Amino acid sequence: SNTDNGSKHPFSGTWKATGNSMYMELHAKYYEFRGILAGNILAGDSANTAGLRWKTSFRRAGFAK
């Protein structure tokens, strides 16, 4: 599942990791993310079909800030 602004959603998408790079798409490519893993942080660029683009970072769950 994925959580967005506190709302949990079923995972509907695919992802691919090559080395420290990752690509993920959700909901038939409505949302796409491309990023780089450095330690416990995955950071990169997000975009959606509405034309919005933004920076995104994910932190591995269970690790301190």
C-alpha cells in the first residue's frame, strides 16, 4: 500500500530498480517517480498526468530521522 497525506491506498502500479536508481508508476501511470537511493533516503522527481511536477523524498520506514 501507499500513504498520501495520511490516507492509505492499495498499491496499483509497477516499479523498477537498477543500481541506486528507481522508477515507479501508480494508477496506470497517473503518477510517476524517478529517483536515486542514498542511504535510507530515496529522492527524486514526481509528475502526474494533470501536468504537476514536484520534488519527492521517501524515507525507509522504521529508521530514525
